[in-house]
Amino acid sequence: MNEQNTPNINFEENMSKDKAKDVVTKLRDAIRYHNYRYYVLNDPVISDADYDRLFEQLKKIESDFPELKDPSSPTQRVAGEPLDEFE
């Protein structure tokens, strides 16, 4: 991952299941990191467009490989924690 904790992934349309499993892990980790930066710290380090690209890639792979879906995946959960400023 680069300094912004975003994986450098060459998205392949017809990737193998092993490659997809590796990519899914990297994407989930990156999305969780960026969710924390955005929702908890209120200090995002990537643009919304870049975040959306990561999220859409993850959704696509999970759609292509349904066996890789997981209830804890960012695609299956609402992101973030409320800030302390919210009652």
C-alpha cells in the first residue's frame, strides 16, 4: 500500500479465485482504514472518487466470487462510528 494506505491493485476482469481472494483482503483492509479516517477522525486522505473506486472494485469481485462474501465486509455493513460531537 502507498502512503495513503491504498492498495495499488491492477484490477483484472478475469482474475483467478486465488488472486481475487488476495485482492478482496487488500481492498477490505484499505476501505476499513479509509472509513476510520473519514468517519472517526474526520480526516480523509483520499478523494471520494478514489474511495468509491475501491468500494466498487470490492463489490464487483464479491459479485463475481460470491463465495468470498463475508458478513464483516465493508460492502455488507454501514461504515463508521459516530463522532463524539454527536449525541
